[in-house]
Amino acid sequence: MSNFRYIDLFAGAGGLSEGFIRAGFEPIAHVEIDEAACYTLKTRTAYHYLKSVNKYDTYISYLKGEITRGELYSYVPKRLLDAVINLPIGAEHNPAIHKTIEKQLEENEVDLIIGGPPCQAYSLVGRARSANGMKGDHRNYLYVHYAKFLEKYNPKLFVFENVLGLKSAGNGIYLKNMEKLFFKKGYKMKIFTIEANNFGVLQNRKRIIIIGWKENLSFDIPDLEAIKNTADYKVKTLFADLPKIQAGEGKDKFLKYRTKTNDYLDKSYIRNGIDILTQHIARPNTKQDKEIYRIAVEKWNAEKERLNYNDLPERLKTHQNRNSFFDRFKVVAANESHSQTVVAHIAKDGHYYIHPDIEQNRSITVREAARLQSFPDDYYFEGVKEEANRTAAFKQIGNAVPPLMAEKIAEKIKSMLSNGKRN
């Protein structure tokens, strides 16, 4: 581990944190409201710890179902598991969060705070679905608490991730107020609009990244928008080695790969040296869904055109809304350089993520969604109970930051911290 240590706020399933760990940073604490995501963070903590002490086989035993989650955690120092804090950030719980973080600090300083508040309050879709455009939603103001953490721990830098809608939410007032507040706490900031595909992720995922730094420190701020991916991989390389399964089939723990790995899976650390496959489970789809999926795949393969819902036969059109969301059934295009954006709605249904192989005729699995987000195959997404929970896993994946993108950002931040000077 390097000497650079960070706190992860609104940590989710840990995609952003995973990138920073890969780049050599050391997590002090992860703070997350969702209980299932906290179990995912603890399991990933177990992975990193066991690998560091040459007990990786113990983690593999867990993925195979040979030991329970509780038994897995028994091999990990309690202090590391306690660093995953399952509390909502806000005035009521911040004192308890600070108390736990301070136990983890042990006189060391915080170099960095990472993370971004939940995106629903800023997203265009969230505002469209809300009766009042998310006005008055407390999540609009979680950045105020983010600023309080900056004030308390005084990191040299922060990295704030969110959706593009942050720029337009409240006609831009939230972003302006955020910048003013962060400056009041002693931080300047620079806003970048980035696309995951430029970082090697095979997904069209545009996001806002804000880099903030102490005004009394001098840093060479990297241009994240200048990062361009020159490799030409197709989405089909993500699915090439996975067993072919039908709707409702698959296993949580565990399956064998269908083929050997490939160049992209190796370079993106998705296969990661692992030889077992978990969470490759497909939703059961109705006969009607599968008929629509087949039509959508055939149309894409023949014409490279998306299915318009209103073009379906009348007997298959069961939704009342015929005036919007015409693309509610969408194929993950195998021969393109990126898929559509993976979002948390995938937890509700898989219609927007139809598998491109018409023979399989289903929506994508948890593992396939995780791969679209560039999570390695040894990343296990937990539920609250010690059993597979497909819905919880999909929600965590849809809300996550792609680790591959996070790693490249982390490398830039590490360079900044290594070369920064005091004014």
C-alpha cells in the first residue's frame, strides 16, 4: 500500500474505490446507506485482505460455496470490516460516522475524499419521473454534508462523481452553490465531462468528475477529457467465454467458463486470473417477453435499427403509455464498441438489456451486467441475507462507477499527490 489514504463517501458497491485500490491507494473507510452494498464492500475487503496475506484460496472457497459469508469474514481483522460504515450521511448519523473513522485513522491524515451523492436528484430521468422535478428532495443537498467532511478531515484533494444532469439541475444552481461552498471550505475545483468508453469500458456512460484541491497547494491538474481510448474492442468480447444459458437458467456459485479468456478480458482485468464463474444467472422471462426479445434482436441484426415499441404487433403491446419510452426494449449490440448505459433500472426488469445472441433469447445476467461495468469476475455482489439476490446485485451494478475508469482517474490523482507543492 502507498501512503495515500482516502475516505469513500456514498460508496455504493465500491466501483470507484476498487479503481483507487488498484492504483495503490489505501481505504480508511467506506460510508454507504444501502445494507446489501455494505456486505458487498465487506466481501471485497475480505478479497483484498486475503490476497495480501496469501490466503486467496479462502476467498475462492467462498465463491465456490464451500464456506459461508460469516466464515469468510472470520478470516479478516474486525477493524477492516468495521471500516465499512452502514449509515446514511447526514446530521443525525455523522457523529457516529466520524467516531468510527477516527478509530481507523490512528493519527494518520486523510489525503483524499472520493465519492458522489446519489444521482437520482440530479439525473434527467429522475427529474422527469418526479411529480415536482425532485424539488425539495433532501438528496439535492447532500453535497453540503460532503463539504462538512472536507472541513473535518482536510484532505489535499477530493474526487466527486455524478451524472451529467448535475450541470442542469435547478438550472445549474446546485452546481454553482456547490462550487461556492467548497471554495468557502478552502477548495478550488475543476469540472470534467467524461465518457467511460474513453477509459476502455465497453459502455456509453457519460459522467461528471469534479477534482477539488486545497487552495494553498499547487497541483498540475490533469485533463480527464483528453483521455481517449484507441483500442477497438467490440461488446461481444465481453460475453465470448460465458456459458450459453436460457432465461431462468444459470448458477450463483459457480459455473465453468465456456472458452479460454481473450485479449480484452485480460487487459481490463475482468478475468483476473480466476477460473470459476459466479452470478451468471438469467432472469426468468415470460413467453411474451421472449417473443418481443426475438423481434428486437432480429431487427437489430438485419437492419441495425432499434425496435420501436409501437411497431410491435398489437397483441404484444400491453403498456398503456404509447407516447414515450419507445425504446423500452433494447438489444446490447454485440458488434458495437460500447453498450447502452447500465443503470439501476436493470434491477426492475431486463428489457433494456436484451442479450444479443438470439439462441439464448433472454436479458443479460448479473455477471454480464457487471462486465459491462468493467467489474472483475472475482467481484461478488451481495444481498442482505446470505443467499443470492439478483435484484440487489443489479441495483448495485447499475449505480456503480466502472472500476476500469476509476483506476485511470486514480492514477492521475496519485501523480498529482506525488508531485503537488505548497504555495
